Amino acid sequence: MAVSAEQKIEKACVEAKEKLESLGIEDQIQSELDYVLGSYNFDRNPVGLYEIGGKALKALEAYKVDNPRKVSKKLITDIGTALKSQ
């Protein structure tokens, strides 16, 4: 069964939020991800997921520069791919 673009971005946002939490960074983006994931589960409109997912990707990429082993290349790639699938 093929995975839809909405499912990809939802999964990417969940994974980004979990990583930001585990790193203890970007509380504001974590809160925004919580909000848009809840909103998406209610109305199935993925616009917020793409917007905040993009913020999370930038934050993780920036963190990876100084801490290359703490953020996997796969996570960055998965989020980037999901963002492009819109």
C-alpha cells in the first residue's frame, strides 16, 4: 500500500518532534508541532504540518552542524522528502 504525502509529512513531523524533545531544544517548535499534529488529526488539512515541519527541519539541520552524531542523516532526508511531496 502506497503512503500518501499527508501520511509522510505527519510521520516526519512526529519524528521531528520526538528528536527535538530528546535533544531538549526548540521548545517553541515542539509546541507548534503538537498543535499542528492535533489540528491535522481533527481536520486532515496538512498545511500547518508543512509549515512547521519546515521550521523543524531548519532547526535540526542547524543543530546537526555542531552535533553531527546527534541528528541522523536519515531523519533530515525523511523530513526533507516529506516536505517536497506536498
